[in-house]
Amino acid sequence: MEIDRSKRVLVTGGAGFIGSELVRQVAALNATVLVVDNLINGRRENLDGLSDEQVRLVFADVRDDKSMAGLMKGVDIVFHLACLGVRHSIHSPHENHAVNATATLELLTAAKEAGVERFVYVSSSEVYGTARWAPMTEEHPTFPLTVYGASKLAGECYARAFHRTYGYPAVVVRPFNTYGPRCHHEGDSGEVIPKFLLRCLAGRPLVVFGDGTQTRDFTYVSDTARGILLAGLADTAVGETINLGSGREIAIKELAREVSSVAGRPDAEVIHEEARPGDVLRLCADATKARQLLGFEPRMTVADGLAMLKQWYISSGQPPEALLEQEIVRNWELDGERINA
Ligand SMILES: NC(=O)c1ccc[n+]([C@@H]2O[C@H](COP(=O)([O-])OP(=O)(O)OC[C@H]3O[C@@H](n4cnc5c(N)ncnc54)[C@H](O)[C@@H]3O)[C@@H](O)[C@H]2O)c1
């Protein structure tokens, strides 16, 4: 499959963090891009600088079957990223399932009926639960700990089922934790790296949930988006499930030190709070399959990626203190306590 100016690409969740980077990469190939987003966590500004003629944002909900069936007409390839996140699933499990799982089944149905030639389902490393061994190949058991992980797993099972049952050209990718420009510090979308970095830049302590020995495999957003795009292009990826990660594992307490050093505050205070329910303790990708099938190799090191993100915050002109006004510290609780420590 090639993406060029003759192709029409639909990106659900394309106004979000990873989606907007993917839209930029697809637009750079001259295709026409239809972004479907209800802007619950995405932002119009994430698409700033892209031509209106080439990239059209449609304000729609992926749960709206009728609208989605209409939008699929004439589309060549769908990248499905719209979802509600892990912390949202802790306070609102049913809504999380409806968006992440049920809507995926409906979108696959609509795409197949509309003759869409390729459907890339963007899943998550959260489907694995805590690693039983590392690095984790795609054959590692899937025992998600949260409704988010379970609903993402349901979505990927539907995509594989469409391939097995109907021969539908669906692909599943499992990105590991991603960070970079346009990542979320706010509300229940807030992620560890932006929260650490903004707190450092504002001269505030970093908050670690649990003892900080839990590990993650972090990938810079331009790398993750390139992996997703490659999965849509490679014919060998059809019917496959592919990790998108680096194979580098870092404990959250080491990450706190790394962020502090990049931010120029190597002795920043770190506060430990009670662990988050359902927190996965270990994640580390085996990236062999992505390398073999997609030629995918993350390019950015964590140190360089953190420095780039710091620069992005600085050049945004928004003071870290102002951005932190939108932070909820225990952001899986509906009435999440705001700590201004
Ligand atoms: N960020 C990560 O570390 C990470 C890691 C693994 C997998 N992923 C996956 O990547 C994808 C994108 O994640 P992200 O981090 O960019 O999150 P994000 O919240 O920035 O993007 C999701 C987008 O979906 C939109 N959306 C939510 N519900 C919708 C609905 N009902 N209808 C239409 N649009 C809706 C949101 O407004 C948002 O723009 C998700 O599928 C996620 O599971 C992300």
C-alpha cells in the first residue's frame, strides 16, 4: 500500500497527542487527511500549521455509527487512534469500554462495508499487564490490569477477528509509552513525563506513585507515529500484531532523576504517594518484529527526547506554573486532589 496525493486517509483521534503527529507525517506524503475527533482530549491547535485544503477536522464522535459510516466513504486507509485513557477507565469504566472497544467493532464494520483497503488499529502495551518476562514479544500473555487495557485488548481482538473471519486487511500495533510535543499534563490524560518536566521547570517536587521501581519503555512521539504509519504501508503487516517500542527499560525513579537533570534541577525533591490502583509494574518491548516487518527502529534517545520536549515547552511561551494549574495529581480519581506542594 502506498500513500500519495491520490489517497484519502482517515485518522480517528487525529487532534490528539500521537494522532496529530501522525496526521503531520501523512500530510507530508501529500495525501488528503480526514481527522475525526470529538475534542474531548484533543485540541484544534494540535493541527496548527497544516493546510485546511489537505487536512480537514470533522468534529464527530466515533460512537456515532451513522456519521462514521458516511465519513468512511471514499477512504483508502483508516488509522484508528480515538480512545479514552487508562486513568479515565478507573473512574468511568463503562464509557471507556464504549469508546475503546464497542466503537472499534462498529468502525471495523463500517470500514469493511465502505471498502476501506487498510485499517490500522492502534492498541497499547497496557494489554499485556505487568511483564512476566522481558523484553516482551507479541506472544507474551495478555492479562490487562485495567478496564483501559481490557478495552484496548477487545479492540485489537475485533481487528484480528475481522482479518481471520472476513479476510479484512486490518493491522494491530501496540505502542509502548510515548512522550513528546503536545503530550498531556492536564486532567486525567496527564502522563508522567510532562508532569515531571513541568514540575521541575516550575521548581516544584516530582510526585511518584508507589516506590518508583515500576518500569516503562518510552518512545518519542515522532518515532511512535512513524511506526504506526509504516504499519499502514507494509503489506507484510496485514493480519499482524506488532509492538512499537525501543526495548529500553527505565524505572520511574530513574526517570525522575533523568528529567531533573535535563531540566537543570538535578537535586529536585521527589515525593512518594500511594501507588495507583492497577498500575502495571514492568513493561519493556521486544522490538524485533517491528524491525523485521516494518524496518522500524526508534531514532530518539530518552535524553535527547526529554531535551526536545523541554525546548518545546519553553518555546510555547506558556509558563510551567500556568500549565500546572490544569494538573490533577491523583488523576484517576473523579475528584482528584490537586496538590500544590
Ligand atoms: N500516549 C501513549 O503513551 C500511548 C501508548 C500506547 C498506546 N497509545 C494509544 O495511542 C492512541 C492515541 O493516544 P494519545 O496518547 O494520542 O491520546 P489522546 O487522548 O491525545 O488522543 C485520543 C484522541 O481521541 C479523541 N477522542 C476520544 N474519544 C473520542 C470519541 N468518542 N470520538 C472521537 N474522538 C475521540 C480525543 O479527543 C483525542 O484527541 C490511543 O489509541 C492510545 O490507546 C498511546
